[in-house]
Amino acid sequence: MTPDFLRSVRLMQRRTFLGHACRGVGAVALTSLLGPAVASAADKWKGVVTPPHVPPKAKRVIFLVMAGGPSHLELYDNKPTLAKLHGKPMPESVTKGQPIAQLQGQQLKCFGPQWGFKKHGKGGLEMNELFTQLPAVADDLCVVRSMRTEAINHDPAHTFMNTGSSVSGRPSMGAWATYGLGSEADDLPGFVVLTSDGRGGQNQPIASRQWGPGFLPGRFQGVHLRGKGDPVLYLTNPPGVDRDKQKDVIDAVSQLNQLQNGVVDDPEIATRVSQYELAFRMQASVPALVDLSQEPKTVLESYGAKGADGSFAANCLLARRLAQRGVRFIQLYHRDWDHHGGVKDGIKLKIEEIDRPCAALIKDLKRLGMLDDTLIVCTGEFGRTPMSQGDGRDHHMKGFSIWLAGGGIKGGITHGATDEFGYHAAENVVEVFDLHATMLHLLGVDHERLTFRFQGRDYRLTDVHGKVVKEILA
């Protein structure tokens, strides 16, 4: 027992202590009689949004982050005017007074798209000519070409995309989703994060606070599953400790934690109890989750996956498996999109890495009848400038592209547009707050009503902003 716990026990009256102790021991005894399934069901977080504020279209979210800032001008936003002006000065009227990251004070020259574009699907959706697999699902995609963000450097921009604030300490959207709705998974966290590295760009770090709970209780923290080795540290027991012995320890610690919680009523103690129990269940569920040998060869080949090797292809397949197991929010980071130089060759490598897995994820969910209630979002933290930085592009926050699919999204369309240079979001501008509001709406949550009181104020993911982008809803 810890000194803090002993002090808390001494603070209680003898009768109170005995009452709490009896109730704690009685609850444990009842749990042993009823079985772990009933106990875990009782402890399972159901969410605060019950019933849903609006009819939900999606049950879960798979959020794909192309970390580093993918160039919309080489992916989904064709700009013939920019191509014609390649190498010529960028008109000052476009950039005057605008925030620029590393091109500040330099001569700004137009830098045309480095690859051609082709139209696909019934809606004629344009994308880079190098895509060979994603065009097959063009009619499932909604490309938003008018995204805008408020941060121009990587870490603040990731923080803003994840939390609605560029200042660290706010809850991530995955934490908000699981706080609001709970999770259908019994033996996995409600919020899971996977990361992968690639080729052709600078490998920007991703801080674990990007999937943190902020001021929400710690049980809503995203859990990072590693791609190589044990997916979770300390997943296997040390020599001499079997599953029954470990369960005895967890039960004893839970009893002590419950006694202390009866005195101090600290929500983090309840979090500690529930997470110990979840970790114990994960020791059985996670090895089965990452065992991709259970998948048919045709499925592995469709993703381009060679096993749970930490690649983007493997992580996309794991995302589908997590979705099947009831995980509410699944976030994948794929790094090396920071193309300050060599954007032409770099984009080629990145498309080779994401083309097949993204298309396979959509097709696989559709095959399983899950695409209609799974919302997929694919974005970066910002875009890239239409001006050159040698043979690359600088960070850009005033206009970039994302795509969405499934989960109540209207497929085969584009929404919004940047100006003729690809600099400013010019038509039907979509802010990050609007994206968050739309995601919550599709999950059945009114973004203005999902709040948490902290330091005397009711906070929400969208702060005091945000509107649902109804034009992209099916």
C-alpha cells in the first residue's frame, strides 16, 4: 500500500472504513460469482450522448493522417493556370500580407504541378495520374478542395487538427468521440493509434500528446499500437507469472483502488481500475488482432501487406480489423510528406505507398458491409505552397485538400475550390472546426452539446466555432 493510501484510510472513521471495506470485498466476491463478462459490462463506459442527438450515420471513424503536409497541387487539385506561369513571379496580390513559413523574404516564383491529372468515376474526379488503385473507388470519395487551418508549422498544425486548438492540453478528437459515445469493443481500447514511416520526405516526429485526453479523464487517452515487436509494451508476462497469478494481483490492486476512491472520489482512480482490467484483457486480444496470417491471401495482396510490419499497408488492414472489433476511433499516421525539396519524386514514392492500401480499405469495408457506417477521413495537417522552394514547396495553411468516404458521405463529388493558383480556399471554405462538427454529426453528436466543464468553463471540440458541412452529406 502506498503512503498516500494509508493516510487516506487513517482519515476515515472506523465505521466508514468497515462499511467501504465490506462493500468492496462484497463487490469483488459478487464479481467472482457472476464472471468477468458481467463485471466488464458493468464497468464499460457507455458515453454521455445517450440517446444520440441526431440519427447517426457512422459508428466509427478511421482517420488517416498524411503527416508532414501533402501537396494538394500534386494530388487532388489540378491548377492549369499555375502550370502556365511556372517559373514566373507569383503575383504580389496573392501573397501580400500572408503568413509564409520558410519562404519569407525570398523571391516567390510560381511552381506548377509536377505531375499530370486524370479524371475518374461518374463525377470526373481529378487526381494525380500516378494513382492506379484509388481511381477504382472514385465514386466513393468526396474530395474537399477548400480546407483551411490556423497553424503553419507541423506540431501546432497537428495539434489544431486533432484538438481544435494549436495550444497543447486540449482533448483530441478521438478522446472526445469515446467520451461522448463510448466504444463497442470489450477487450480493446475505444481509441487506437497506429504509425508508419515511408520514403521520399522528411520524417517529422509525432508527439503522443496528439492522441491525449487533455482535461478529460485519462481513460479516453488513445492507445498507440506499435508496428514491430510487442504491439503494446509489457504485453507478455515475465517468466514465472501465469495469467491466473496476474489476475490475482490485478484483483487485489483493484480492491485497494476502490477503497481509496470511496474516500477521495477521484475519477482518475476509476480510470486506473478500468485500464488495469482492460490491459489484462488486451493480453489475449491484441496478439490475435495483429496475427494477419488469419487473413486470406487475396486480402493481404489487395492491401499490399506482408504481415504486421508497421507499414501503412499493414496498418490499413489492422484498421479494418480494429473496426470489426468495435473500436470507435482509429487514427493512422503515415509520415515523410514534408517535401521542401524533391517534391516530384517524393510524391511518386508516397503515392506508391498509399494508393493500394487506401483503395483496399474502402473496398474491404464495402465487401464486409461496413463502409456505410464507417467514416474514413484522409488529410494532412496543412498543404504546400504554389511557390517553389528550390524543387519543393513550403508549408501552406490557406488552402489544401482532403478526402472523405463512407459513413454518410456523398461519394463521387468535389466540394469547394482554391483560387487559380491553389493558394487561397476561395469557394465553400471548410475550416478544421467545420470538419470536426461534421464528423461528430455523422456519429450522431451535436458538436455544440458535447461539452466538458473544466476550470469553470464548458469546453467542446469545436470551441465556439464550427458548422456541419451539409453539402457533402449523403
